[in-house]
Amino acid sequence: MAGYIYKELRLTGINKKDAFILFSPGMNVISGPSNTGKTFIFDCIDYMSGSSIKLRNIPQLKGYSNIFLEIESNNKTYTLESEIANNNTYKLYQSKISNLNTEPEILKRKSDANSNDNISSFLLNLNNIGNKRIRKNEKGDTVNLSYRNVVKLALINEERIITKESPITSHYTKSTEESNLLRFFLTGIDDSNIQKKITTQEIQKRKGKIDLLYEFINNSQLDSNINITEIDEQLEKIENSLNNFTQNFNRIKKEYLSLEKEYKNKNIVFLDFQNKYDELGELQKRSYILEQQYLSDISRLKSTIESGLFMTETSISSCPTCKQEVEAEQLDVNQIISSCESEIQKIKSLLTELKISQELIIAEYNEVERNISKITLEIVDVRIKLEEGIGSELDKTLETLSVLNNKKSQLIGIRDIIKKIESFSQSIKELESSIPSGKTNYPSLTADNLTKLCSKMSDILKNIGENKDVKYNKEVFEFEIGDSFRGDYGKGYRAIYYAVYIIALHEIMEEKSYKIGVPILDSPLVTYKNPKANGEEIEVNLAMDFYRYLTTTNIDQVIIIENEEPPIDIIDKINHIKFNGNGHGFIPK
């Protein structure tokens, strides 16, 4: 069930006696002379309903630091708390003021339609009117419904209730928004779904966008029979093939890299053998040269021995080399021959060792040559495998993967184009639907919307002794009561007619699934016997009958703030809170 009622208002402070007032369901009348805090009660409730205006710094408020407001909604009790000096946030308890035993939720004072952590959203939701939008101008701009706008239909202060302006619209710049707010409450239909009016330039701009989107669609050159489902099926098959070929590729690649490593290692071995082969070939050449040297030395020594034997047979002879004649006794020929023979033996011994080394070198040379031949064959075999075996298989697999990936990219591109075409087609529909085919007429507050409200106001007036019919004039957003507009009456009648309008509206709300709030009227009857009324007062019976009518209304709770007391015959039917002077007001001394 939507709506709420007030249970208690309380002010607290250190070393201060609590200032409080208890409210009851039905009619509540707060009466008493001026300066007893009646209007301050109105201000406190307005402050706790999200007003950004700080409380008046009246002398009686000194020492009080916190303000509490207990409300009841759908059998649940809530308490709002706010600091008097700091009007930025509230604490929300789900309990009574006298038993704040729950962890409070923090609510911001500033309204935010996109969040629930603020006082406006909290009160809108209690009244079942959250997430609504109201048209604010002729162009079709809308604003989020804020409770600060709604509360204007519930909390009517003493200045507003006697205004000559229309009770429906407070200012001409707000007339569209405020009249549509009333239309929403009377019809239950807000302006969330209306389309904003667009200029001729904007219409041409949207038509240009439509042409560009159609051009893109026509230039896409896609087969109209192709659809996303078929594309996805083909992509799934390609993806499966890619997974299989990728696994095969990884296996082949691993084998290829292993063979490649083997090929490199065998080439390293080949180079080592080749270097060894070259070194052994060089050693063979050098050993042959050394052998020739040894043989030459032996031949020379043998020639020397022969020459010595020849010289021993004659006393004078000539040197076989230089042909110079020498005498035999000048040489120790035998010693020379012996030395040469000894040297020949040494050389032959070296020659023998050289022969052995040569044989070893030749044997190692031949072994390295065989190894070179063997490793060469192995390298050729691995190279053939790399080039024609696994390498060829790797190339074919890579080619297949490339083909599959290209096909995948093409299909993804086609799918993206199809999605773009679908998106553009939707955009075309939205753009075409956003272009008005004719003049845009927005729903507005009409006399038909107010038929029931005017009838209800007429009934209330008859019940309080005013036999006047009420009509609505849409040109000036004003009520015609009897033969005159409400604003043309004296302020006493303006006040009572304003009060009748608010009560009639809230009675209609009681029949709906959403509410406005608790109607609080400050001084609706203030002029009925005011000596300073200057002829603008109302009849005593009219004021008393208005009080009496409020005891019969179907509104869950009504609060009247007045200087004068209600008639004695209804005292037992209402919650009468009576203040008097000498410190017996809202805030105790």
C-alpha cells in the first residue's frame, strides 16, 4: 500500500528538554496564538522532506542539535534524523524514535533519480511514484520527478495558501511542468515515453543518416541468403579444423626442429672432421719433405765416405767438391768416414721413426676420410628429410593453416558486416520512427483531466455551505469558483478555496495505488475573524464547517495549523494539539 503518515516530530540537544509533537491518523489540528512554534513545526517537516533551506535560527532553537521525524508506511516504521546545522544528509532508521536500535542508512539531501540513497527517492518510493518523468516545456524536454516538486501539492504554507496565483502553477516559467505534474497524479500517466520535438534541421540530419545507412547496406554486396547461423556453423567447422591442424603443425614443427638441430650438430661434426682431415694432409706433406731431406742427407754422407776412401789410396789428391789438391796426411780420413757412417745410422733411425709416423698419419687420415664420407651421407639424408620429408609436410600444413585462417577472417568479416547491417537496419527503423509524420501534440492538462477534481471540489464546498460549482480554465491554469476566478476573491476565500483544492486532490489520491504525501495546511482559515482582514474574511460557519468536513474525509492523515481552535463538537474526533503563550509552545522553555 502506497503512502505514509507522520507519527512524531522531535528536537533534541545536550542538556535540553526534548521538543516533540505526536501525530495521529485522521485529522490533526495544531492551534494557538502566534509565536508558539506552529509554523516552525511546518518548517521542520518541510526540512525533513528534503528542503535545502536551513531552519530559521529562532532564539528558542538554541542548544538543539538534532531533528527526528517518525513516519509509518505499510505497517513499517521509519525514523529520519538530521543535524540542524548540517543539512547535507539524513540517517534513516527502520524503527521508532524511542527505540533507535538499528544501523541507520545514510540518505543524501540532494535529489538523484539514478540512485536510491537520497531522501527524494525514499519518499517517492514510499508513495509508489519512483522513476517517473514530467514534461517541462513545449519542446518535449522531460525531467525526473523529484519529491521537492511533489511536496508542493501537500505542504502549503501560510504565504502560498492566500496567493492570487493559480494553485496549480506557482510561476509562469514552471507552468508546463507543474500542470503536467498534476495531470500525472490525476491520470497516473507520466511523460517517460513521449518523444521530444525536433527541428527541421535535425529532421534533415536524421534523413541524411538514413540515406548513408541505406547506402552502406546496398554496397555491402552480400548474398541475401547468408545468415549469421550459417556463418557461425562454418566458423565452428573451421575452428575445429584449425585446432586439428594446429596440433599436427605443433607435432611436425617439433619433429622439424629436432631434425634441424640434428642437421646443425652433424655439420659441426663434419667441420671438425674436415679440419682434422686438412691437418693430417698437411702433416703428410711435411713428413714427405722431411723424408726427402733425410734421404738427401744420407746420400751426401755416403758421397763423403766414398771420397774419403778414394783419398786414402793416394798421398795427394784433390777435393771431389772444389778440385783443390790436398795431401792425405792433412786429413784424418778414417775419422771422417767413421763420423759419416755414424751420422748415417742416426738419420736412418730417424727415417725409421718417420716411416712409422707416416703410417700412423696415413691410417688416421684414411679413418677421418671414411668418417667424412659417412657424416656427409648422414647430412645429405637429414637435409633430404628436412627439404622433402618433414619440411614438405610442414610447408603443406602451414599452407593449409593459412588458407583456413584466411577463410576464418573472411567469414568473421562477413559476419561483422551482417551484424552491422542488422544494427544499421535497426537504427534506420529508430530514426524513421523518430521523424514525426505530422505535428507533435503532447498530452497536457485538460478540463477533462480535472472533471473529477472540480466535481470533488464542488461537493466539498457544498458540504461547507458554499453552493458554488468549480470549473477549470486551461488558458490561465486557474479554477473558476462560482462566477469568479479563485484569484479574484479576498484572501480569506482564496485560502479556503486553496485548501479545498488540496483536500479534494488528496481524496482522489486515496482511490489510487500511488499517493502524494500528507496534506499540511498552514493557516487556511486565518482570516475568518481576523480584525485586520479588511473585508477579506470568511464567515465563521464556513470555517467551522470546513473543520467539520475534515473529520469525514477519507484521507489517512490531515494536519491543519491554525491560530483559532476547531469547533467543540469535533474535539473528540480529532487530535487537537493546543498551544498557548507563556512558554507553552512547541519548544519548551
